[in-house]
Amino acid sequence: MQLIPDLKNNISFEDFKTEVLNDYTIAVKSRECSLLGRREVLTGKAKFGIFGDGKEVPQLAMAKAFLKGDWRSGYYRDQTFMMAIGKLSIEQFFAGLYANTDLALEPMSAGRQMGGHFTTHSLDNNGNWKDLTKQYNSSADISCTAGQMPRLLGLAQASKIFRKVKGVNTSNFSNNGNEVAWGTIGNASTSEGLFFETINAAGVLQVPMVISIWDDEYGISVHAKHQTTKENISEILKGFQRDSEQKGYEILRVKGWDYANLIETYQEASAIAREEHVPVLIHVTELTQPQGHSTSGSHERYKSTERLEWERNNDCNLKMREWIIESGIATNEILTEIERNLKKEVREAKSKAWNTFLNPIKKEQQELISILNSVASSSINSVFIKPIIHSLSNVSEPTRKDLLSHARKTLRHTLGETNAHKQQLKNWINTIIENVQPKFSSHLYSETEKSALQVNEVKPSYNKDAQQVDGRIIIRDNFDSMFSNHPEVLVFGEDTGNIGDVNQGLEGLQEKYGELRVADAGIREATIIGQGIGMALRGLRPIAEIQYLDYVLYALNVISDDLATLHYRTRGMQKAPLIIRTRGHRLEGIWHSGSQMGGLINLMRGIHILVPRNMTKAAGFYNTLLQGDEPGLVIECLNGYRLKERMPNNLSDIKTPIGVVETVKTGTDITLVSYGSTLRIVEQTAKELLTVGIDAEVIDVQSLLPFDLNHDIAKSITKTNRVMVIDEDVPGGASAYILNEILNTQNGYQFLDGQPKTLSAKAHRPAYGNDGDYFSKPSAEDIFEAVYEVMHEANPDDYPKLR
């Protein structure tokens, strides 16, 4: 079936009729999926439904302009588009609705996301890139409204990099930057800040991006008059319209039910973006939402009778049907027959998808019932087990939760019993959990040989007369080497380009490598990260610089919701190995304290969080991440750029291992655990503790996510029998996370002779000035006295009360 015709060449009227009827078939098929999908939710077979009904016809037009190599960054209404490009079948649609965990049957997310969230596979099963220029590409959707926008910017910018930067390997990734990034968003979501930030950035960068706004006048129940000034997003954005003197956008407007004009509009938008690298905004108006926002409610509650009547009369599929008849393309009878056949096709495919999902579980149900009957026959508690069997037998459409819940409850009634039937039940439970759990938990990080955890450590080496240099020189020279050896590497951020970042870690590199590879960006943290995600999705190796760690909060939703979940929510079929560079720790004041680590640890699972104590360690982390294929956040010590370090003679080869701690001082009395700038204070304090007879072992965490994979801290505690975590985060922040890892993951509690201790900052943000820092975060004196108090409690005779 020809899905996307060559509209540049003249075609016969018969071919045109065939194409129109093919489009109408896709539109009706999509609508039937939406209608039947809602019923599947309301009858309990699926948990939730959010569908693309009312948006079918404009998505057909968009699909015709979408070429192989292009990218989509959309939202949960785009099922018709995915069907039109041949990337979503009816069975796959319903497999997603039922949360089938088989990636072959549910290729969008293997059941990890609700239906309506679409993706294509950029990687093979070994994590290698496919040839993205030979396929239609869709970045993996997220539910967060406007969350698709920052990534869209980066997907478009990649085309500019591929076209303009010499030396980049475009194989598998680009055909001279001719690819367009296509975005879709609902009109209500344009109220989000991420939308406006992206629109502004794309206009500045002049990238090949086409953004479609599906306008049905509502955001769930809230009318456009409460959402958008003048109730018209293209009207208020018309200042972005380019002219003969100033660059900007091409802004196009079209009715969402006007099939012919939609096709013309999308062809025009494609040509402008593809050839000129100019962003285009298409405001698609007069759309409807026949079933309301989702299965969680009815739009009859908030739409007037008049509005509902208007929607029925102006439904895009109905309008296309009327146009087909008026144009003599097909008769009512022909269309009725098409519609009747499609209803049957969708119903049959739905049933097949449901049976494919349910039958393996029902088979397991019968296996379990047989086992439970055997257990009951040999148990003294059979009177309690038989009702469980009866309950399970009455579940007509079981889930694996049903099976395991009944099995594990049965096991409780066999306490103290030993027989083959009980062992069979235990084996069944363990096997099911072992086989099923990964279907929901795998691929948070790379599981291939390309994982950054597979990169071997390369320690720095030094000449005998190694020069002492500022830490910033080490970082700068390492970046220089990265850029020289890897044309696909680029860096961008606030003050990153012209002045070489605020701490001169990129000094002179823009002049050497050009403004596209070492670039300044506006004050817009969310889309800086979005640029990185999009470009990394397309095979580039971007470094997104956030000026200070505190400012990561402005991009946290993009990092947490999109970047951190990408590999997981595609079950390893997409990756974005973005490196985020920032700096923090021990500066001055509330918004430059840079130590909100507890929040980041919990919100950024899926990203490596690295906290090097000096610039040599940081350089090694950048080199490690570049060799791997996972995203990482590197937090440089803000007060370390002017501190002296020896210049290694193997700078570009250094690899700091991820998930590995380093013992920077051995000792026998207590294990002190810290990281970053605070680690240096701990080191100095450990020397001072020697004067009162306390020999502390000091361990640098280095990597918070993942944490101490070799359990070296627990090994240290076997020697010292005491532990203290010193951290500049608030109480209960990173120190609590670290202590949990030591006590519960590493089972370090069993080696302790006393209470494990944490020493953190105060509960408030740090106050300004030297005294503000001193009274807000752990000082050398705080550490000394806290450690001394531990030793006093253990041995008051040798360590009398200090104060």
C-alpha cells in the first residue's frame, strides 16, 4: 500500500481517487479504534484511554509531507499519523491499550506507557544505531503537556548541525541536514512555558521545525478564553512572522476539516523548513473532540448544547466524507461499504489483540490452579487454601497480579510444612517473578556492551616535573581534546561560547571550533536540555551546559520526565546519551549553593549523577560518558577552578569509573564518606583528627547514581566498625540516600559497633557570605567535633568530652 505518495508529480484522476479513498480508509480505521478503545476501558479490559478522534484529517496531510529520515515529537492524539506512515497497526493499537509487555506485539513501549504514546525503534537489540535516514522516526512520547517541545528543538537543530558542521559522520543519521522535525501539540498546551520557550529558541536558531497546533478550543474542560489571549494562539504569535528584513517563523493557518487545503499547507510547510531551515507554525483550527478529553470523563458536562451540535456537524471525518461525495470521488454506497468493512476489521483485530494478551496468562492460571490443588491435598490447612483456589478459578480475565497474589497467599498457609507440592509452588512463584519483573523494570540504563559502566578505568599519570595548574586548565584542555578527536561533540549553554563559560573551562574553544560546536544559548534551561536530548536522539554527542547546579531546577521536568525515562519507556529502543555539564557546591547564598542532591537523586533515576572532587576526576568522567551510550550529569566543584592540580600527561585518555568510590585516606577508627567540595574539607579534617589520636578512613563517593557498586564502603566498615556520612545537602537529602545504600543495600549495619551518623547542612538554604556558609553547611570544626563525639561515646576515657 502506498502510504505517502509523490505529490510533486502529476497523477491521474483514478490514482487521485485511489489515494483519497486510501486516506479516508485510514481516517475511519483510526476513528473506529478510538470508539472501540473507549468501550474497552469502560468495560474494564484497559485501565485508561486517550485517543486521537477528531484530529484524523490533518494528520493525514502531515503524513504526506513526512519523509523518511524526518522526526516526529508529538503527543497522545497522533494515532492517525502513526497509522498513515505505517508504524501503528490496529492490533498494536489495542496491544498498547491492554499494556501487552511483548515488544514485538506492542512496539511503542512494551506496555510501559498508556496507549496513545508512540515511538519508533532507533536501535537494534544490541543497542546499535539503525539507519535512521531509511525509516520514519518518532521520538518517544511523554504525557506531560508541552513536554515534547524542548526535545523537538534539538531534533530540528541536529539537521542544522549535520548540514553546517564539517567532519561529522552523517551515516545512518542525516542526508545533508534535509530532515524536518515535526511537532504536534494541543491548543491548550500552548499555555505552557515550555511551548513559548521552545518557540522563541527555534526562531533564534532558525531550525527546520514544523509545529502543528491541533485547536479544538478546549483544554480538558477549560475553554480557550481561559487559556489564550485573544483565544487565538497564531494571532498572538504573529510577531514571530518573518519578513524580508528579519528572520522568524512562517505562520500558516488552515481548517482542520479541509482535506485539500491541509495537504497543500503541509506540503508548503515541508518545503520551507526542509530547504530554507526556517521554522514553520501551522495553526489547525475548527477541530473537534468527539469523545471528550479521555475516558476519565464526558465532555457533555462542560460543552454547551450548541457546541456539541457544531462538533457533530463539523467533524473532520464527516466533512471529508461529504467532500468525497461532492467531488465525485465515491458514492455514499461505496463509502458505507468501506465503513462497514472497517468496523468488522477493527473488531476482529481488537479481539485478536485481546486474546493474544490474555491467553498466555490463562494458561498460567490453569497451571497454578493445578499446583494449588496439589498443595491443598497435602496441607493441614486445606480448608483455608480451597477458598483461594475457588477465588482464582472464578477470575475469567486474570492478570499476573491475580495469579501471584493468590499463589503467595496460599504459601502463607503452608508455614512449617515440607513437601514436594509446596516446593513446586515456591518454584512457580519464583520463576514467574524472575521472568515477569524485568518486563516492567529493565532498561532503566543501557544493558549492552556500550554501557558507561563497562568503560575501564584509566588513571591519570604524571611526569616527574608535572606542572601545577589551575583546575580550569585541565577541564579546558580535556574539552579541547574531545572536540579535536570527536567532530560529533558540541557544547552549548549560557555564556558557554564567546567567553568560554563563566569559569573559563572552555576558554578559546569557540574561536577554534566555531559557533555551532561551542555555542552561546539564551537564558532558557529547559530548552538547553531539550536541544541536547533531540540531538543525542539523532546520533550527535551534545554537552548541554547549565551554568549552576541550582538552575537545573528550571529544567528538572525535562530531565526527569523525558531524558531519564527515555531508554526505559522505549524498552531500550531509543537512547539519548546527553552529557549535562554544571557546577555547584559551596558558593554563596540561597540560589548559588548547588547542593539539592537528594531531590536530583530521586527524580533523575535513569541518568548517571557524578560528583567529582576535582577537575582531573571531572575530565575522566566526561571521557567515560563519551565512550558510553547513557546520559550523565557531571557536577564540577565551583570552588575548584582556581585550585592547583598537577597536569596529567595522559589527559585525554583518563577514564574515571562510574559507580566506584575511592579511598583517599586509609584509617582504622571510623569511615568518613563524602563527595564534591565537602570531601576536601573532610580530607583536611581527617589530618587534624590525627592530632587527637583518631585515624579516620576517608572515602570519596564520586558517583551518586549508581552508588558504590563494589560495596567498598561496607568493606571499609568491616575494619573501622563506625561510619559517618558528611554532606552539604539538607537533612534527609543525599546523606539519607547514601546511608540507606550502605546499611540496606550493602548490609553494612552488621559490621557497626555504634550508631551510623550523618552530618548535613541545616534545613534551610545557605545564607550569603562566608559566615552564611559557615553557619549553614558543615564546616571543618563541625566535622571534627562530630567525629570526636562518636569516639567519645565509644571510649570516653580516651576521648573526654570536648564541649
